[in-house]
Amino acid sequence: MTGSIKMTGAAIFQTNKFTDKAGFSYESVIDDKNGVRIYALKNGLKVYLAQNFDAPKIQTYIPVKTGSNNDPSDNTGLAHYLEHMMFKGTSKLASANWEKEKPLLEEISNLYEQHKAEQDPEKKKELYKKIDEVSQEASKFAIANEYDKAISSLGASGTNAHTWLDETVYKNNIPNNELEKWLKVEKERFSELTLRLFHTELEAVYEEFNRAQDNDARLVNYELMDALFPKHPNGQQTTLGKSEHLKNPSMVAIHKYFDEYYVPNNYAMVLVGDLDFEKTIELVDQYFGTFQYRKLPEKTKISEEPMTEIVERTVKSPSAPRLQMAWRTDSYGTHEARLAEMVANILSNSGESGLIDLNINQGQKALRAMAYSSPFKNYGTFSMVIVPKNEQTLEEAKQLLLDQIELVKKGDFPEWLIQAVINDMKIQRMKAFETADGLATTLYGVFINDQTWEEELNEINEYETITKADIVQFANDFFKENYVVVKKEKGINDKLVRVENPGITPIKINKDAQSSFLKEVLKERSTDIKPEFIDYSTAIKTAQIKGKEVSFVENKYNDVAQAYFIFPFGSDHDKELGLATQVLQYLGTDKLNAEELNEEFFKLGISNDFRTISDQLIISISGLEENLPQGIELLKDWMQNAKPDEEVYRQNINTILESREVAKKDKGRIMAALSSYAKFGRESRFTDIISEKRLKEINSEEMTEKVKDLLQMPYQIFFYGTDFDHFQKYVKPFIEEEIIAIPPKKIYEEPATEGKIYFTNYDMVQTEMTKVAKGSNVNLKNFGKIKLFNEYFGRGLSSIVFQEIRESKSLAYSAYVSYATNSELDHPDYITTYVGTQANKLSQAVIAMDELMADLPQVPAQFNNARNSALKQIAAARVNRTNIFFNHLNLKKLGIDYDIRKDIYSEIEELTLADLTDFYTKEMKPLKYNTAIIGKKENLDFEALNKMGDFRELSLEEIFGY
């Protein structure tokens, strides 16, 4: 069977100027379905507004057009550190007594300048002791996390920020009735910089720096960028900065940077959600229009010389070997950047029909490989990555990638692939723009990259003009011996730079204090948003087709439809089920080989997915609704007529076995395995894998028969689209008579946690520790208390744990406590704590966490704030799209078929701090925890660890089960 995706031609977009009802001028692009308006205030502030009525919320971004590329060369990491300090408040926000605090902060600033200039190590230590001493005094007048308390009081979620090459972006998702209060808080934040609690936050940045050195992707990227950009700050200034600059910060330099770059003509306001255009721009102007325009510093443009040779670098770490190679490209929005993106998709794409997809991944010539392009504001990169098989050298792996480039140069790829790639871009853009966050993210990118919205929308039209001849010509001109190759070898990282703890005294946090500014924010009342709860009986339509239940939720947003075949059994019933669907990905049918099958799906613009979990298998397809009938027909033919191939199966088994060895070298996977061991012990789903012996006994036909049998087993169907009647007709031929029963389910023990300590050795800078306790069986009546506990105590920037572990004691960059309810009746909840810190601070972090959890801390003001925040979040939340069906499906596992958020809301409304304390005392305080620790053995204090409980070091074989 053959087919192709049908999409209407792209519109030609043009910008027009308008004036709104309030008299504000704005630009809008004709035929822009997103309805974006771009305003410019008199002070140069750009305001991007768009409407999205999914929920009474607004996704907010404040992108500042500056990042690590603007760091002073002697103060790298400054932009990132400033981002952290933007959460510390101002003279009005987060100060208990500004008159007393201000001179102390000035003294600390002067001491840091002396510290930076001093060359004598001993004198530097003395100066730091003095900084610590004065900081103690200053902290008496500081109110930690007050910005976060102000923002959480609005019911905001997703509060965060990030810094990169040319951008620093501040983000919040707020209920739309709190827009004015949010603007009031943000105006205060952007009005001035107050560097309070500076040295404790500096310690957190040290921890972030150390964490980055345990991240292989960062290690490779640092070397790659340094070699690609020997002159430009893209490669010469990392976002986290150099260790010597982190050790010698300058508060004066940070203030100077803020004054120069945090000006209204250099940042934007991006608001997408349930908003009124005229009222919103009036409010933005009222609060941000008062800031003064300021000329930006003149920057000397730095240009790179063309690369004329191959630059090779090597990095080492304990993880499996891999190789990355990259060429320097032109900037975002340029013709060359688009050509590079096209070549990347010709090599690897979402339809897995690229040259790398077919010749390397599908052919199982390596464990995995991919290509991608990353255009920046200035220049960009075209990268290829490969993880070799055990018997392959990195040079052999590199040649595999270069061979694919040669095919592009020769034009040895099908012409239809170009249009399929462009159509896929259209679909991905359509899906992104239908969400407030997706559209808002694109808009702030437009601002940062100095693009117009018209240029961004017209980009698809530019792609449409690219021909095969253009791609071939570009490949021949561009891909020469002018690239960087970074070999990531397995070994000891000899380039580690540990930023040591300078020795600070924990500060006391004024938990109960509130500034006048915060009191005013809390006192102001907004019009309440009424919560809306779903009536699933009307939101989901159902039908019966040949004995199968078919459910339907209408897609009100676009032409992309999804069909799900949901089987009520998973790996607990048959642990070879996931293997069968994995093997299927490498097989064709009697009509189409595996490559041709992938091509047919991609031509149709249809993606497919097979996902197996413990109690469920979900097979799904997604794409333009008009092509879904062909997609479903293709899917059934594939499942029913998959052609066994013993050679392909043997290759697949070798890949699986090698991938298992790769997992045992990866820090993240080791920690996941160790945490599972701490939670469930030796016998668990994690360790109960198909043995190597059994893998080798199986033949390919067993796997294809297992997939074929699925068609005659119990399942239900869910359709998300527009035409349910038509769907029922074309899905009918997919359905076979149900004659095969569900296999019996294996029951896994959920043992008690008894205070055991498990450790696995790994060569890393930091140490990570997670503690887990088995709680009582899930109880729906506790869901409100649990949500409020997590909000108040365990998670988020304004939580007790974050304040104490990070803000007060600077013991970790990341720390949390999380109470997770079980998704199924008659099974236990679990409480998890996590700390990632330097090895020499681990015992202090453990003590601090134990002290916090001995009894629930009593901070009434913070509790009330957390409760109000939780209620506002529920009130502004809306369940839509496919979540309507899947939320209902999950609720059935808990024995209910209604929207439980109604019960949670009612419960939280009545909760008091005494109620939460009683719950904590009865349900959590008596629990015993098992502990999982990963780190470098020689750095740990084993005497302290043994005091924590029954200590045991575990091998990789024990925690992985192989």
C-alpha cells in the first residue's frame, strides 16, 4: 500500500499595524491563526499577547536579551548567578528592615571586592570569614524566599528561570485573575537588584557547577563548543562560568550588569492565555511603562574564521563511550540554518525514515545514532552523535556517520522525504501552537533571536522553496574536513575541577516575618475563579463495535487526530510483551520491508508508538485525521503479517545485551536501579528481566505471533479527533474476534522499609542520596492533605525543605521531600526524600533533613499561603484534550469514575495546620526509611554512614538483576 500526506499550501504572511480600543498601537500578522499581537511601549518594552482559552490561566515569560555571552571575561557565570539573585527580592520585597540591612550588604560588597583583588590565599580565607560574619548579621533582616511566597500566593505554578548563551528567561504560569498582582510583583523584582543572602546562594551555584561535571552531555558539549568557537563567547564562556570566577565573585560587577542589560528596551513581556487584549496591555503599561529606556552597551562583534581542518578532542568519564561530531553553521533564521535543519531531518527524523535511522539504527549497526541542528542567535551547530557497539571503535562509529553524509552529497535519498519532513514540521508546529506554553515559548524565541513574528510564520514557506538540488549542493559545499569531533571514552575524568565549600555558617531564616510589600499583596483580593470539575459521562462519548468499547473525545483545536488501542495487561502478565513490540520495530511484512514500512508511515504523516508498562500496553497512532484510516490499515497489516527474521532478531538481542551494559555505566540509570532496590528489594519489576539465556532461546516467530495474538485479545479503543461516526466505520475492520484470554498477573512483593542503607560506588563529583519509606495503602480521603503537605513542606521554591536545606544551610543545590499516592487501590503510598550535594556535606545534609522531619515544622503564615496556593491551582486548572480520557481511565484504578479534584478541593478548604500535623504524626512520622546513596567511595564518611543504619554496599549486578 502506498500513500502520501495531504496538506494545504502555506499562507503568505504579512504584518499590518492596528490600534486597539484602548488606543495602543500593535502589529499583527494577517492570516495568523494564533492571533498574536505585538505591542511596543514608549520605553521600548515589547509585549507579545495571544489568547488561549484552555484554562483561566496565563503562561508568562519575561525574556531578557542577554546571557552568558555578555558575561565580562573576568566574571564568567555572572548572568547565571544574577538569574539566581533575581529571586532574592528588593529593598521592599524580602527585607524585614531595609535601613539596617542596606549598610551590611554594602559592607559585604566591599569585602567581596577586597577578596577578589587579594592574591594571598590565607588573607583570602580571612576575608571570607569576615564575609561570613557580616552575612550572618545581614541575614537577621532578610526574609528568605519571599518572592516565591508572593508568587505562590497567586496560585502560580512552573516558577523558574534559565540562562543560556543570549537569553535569561523568567517564567510563571498564573491564574488569569491574578494578572495585576503578578505584574505588581514582577515590576518590583525588575525595578532593582538586591544581593541579599549572597554567599549562601553562591554555595548553591557551586553545587550546580559540581553537578554539571557529573553530566556527560555537558562535558562533551563544553569541549565541542570550545573547539567550534575558539574566539566567540558561544564557546569561550560557559553559562555556569569558570571555577576561579565563581570563587571570586563581584557584587559590583553583578549590579553593573543588571543596570546595563535589565532595561525595558532589552526585555519583553510574553503573555499567552485567557486574557483580554486591551485590559492586559493597559495593565502592562501601567506597571512596566514607568521604567526608563536606557541605551545598551556597545558590543564589538566577534567573528570566527572559517574552519579549515578537523579538530579532535577527547573527554573521559565512567559512562559508555560515544562520539559527537559537529560543524559550525550560520545563525537562526538564515537560509544556511534552514538547509542544515533539512539535512539533519534527511538523516534522522520523527518518522525514523532518515538515512541514519534506516542505515544505522534500523540496521542495528550501532546502539543508537542521530543528527540535529542547533541554530543560535549568532552562528549555530550541526551535530551527529553515535553510541557504538562493544566491538566497534570510535573511529569506526565516526565513519558510519560520515558515510551517511556522503549519501546526502550524492543525492542518494528519496525526493518525497523532503516534503514529508516539511509536512512533519507543519504538524509539530500545529501541535505546539495549540498550547499556551508552546506558543509562548516560540514567541520569546522570536524576541531573543531578533526575528519578527512574520519571519517566524513564513519560515515554513522558506522551507517549501528548498529543493533536492539545493540540499545536495549545500551538503557538498558545507561538509568538508572542517568539523570538530569529540570522543567520549570510558575512563577517569582528568579534567574535573571541584569547587570546594568555602566554609559558611548556616543562617537563620525569618520564617514568620513578612515585608510590608508581601502583606499588601496578600491583603489584595482578586475575583475568585470558580473551579470546574469534569462530568466524564458527558465529556466522553462511547460506542460498542464488535464487542469492543470505543471512547471519543472531540479535538476542538486542530486536524491532528490520535487513536489508542489500550490493552488491560502489561509486563506483569507477560514480561516478553515489551520485547515483542520492540522486535516488531525492525520487521516488515510480506508486502513491505521494515524500511519501506517506516517510509509509508512517514509519507502519511502518521507516527506510531508501542508503550508497555506493568499493567497496560498502549498502541497508538497520531497524524492528520484524513490519513488516519490508511494509518490504521497499515498498522493492522504490520501487526498481523509481520515477517519473522531470525538474523534481525539475533542482532536485536545483541543490541539489548549491549544496551544493558551501557546502562550499568550510566549514573542516572544506576541511581534509578539503586533507588528501586531500596524501595522493593532484590525481587522487583526492575530486576525481573528476561535472562540472557531466555533471550537467546526465543526465536523471531515467537515474537511476531505474540504481536499477532494481540489482535484477538481484550482491549478498548480511544479516539481523539473530530468525526467519531467516520472513525467507527474505518476502525471496524481492525477489530478481530476476541478469543485469547489475558494471561495471569505476577504479583510482586511490596516489602516494608526497615532503615537499611544501600550504597553503590561511582566516580563522580557530587553524592546523591534518596530515602524511601513505605506508607499506608492509598486512601482517597487523604489526597487533599497529601497535596498540601507537598506544597507546604516538601517541594517547590517556597517549601520548608528548600528554605532550610538550600537557603539557610546551603547544603544542596537540589533537595525535596515528596509524598506520592499509589495509582491503584490496595497498594501503598511512598514517601521519598532526595539530596544531591558534595560528599563532605552529606552527613550534615542527612542531619538537617532528619531534624526537619522529626516533627512537622509549624509556620502558620506559610501554611496558609500553601493552602491558598493549592486551592487557586485547582480552581484555575482545566482537564482537556486526551487528558480527559486518560484521567478517567486512571481514576477507575482507584475505584471511582468521577473527578476527584472536587473532593480534594473541599478537603483542602477545611484543612488546618493542626489537621496536617496530625496526619503527619500518625501517617509519616512513624515510618522507617531505606536509603540509596551513589558517590565516589573514597570521598564518603563511612563511619557516619554506618551510624545511619544497617549499611551494605551493592554491586551493579545486584541492583540491575544481571
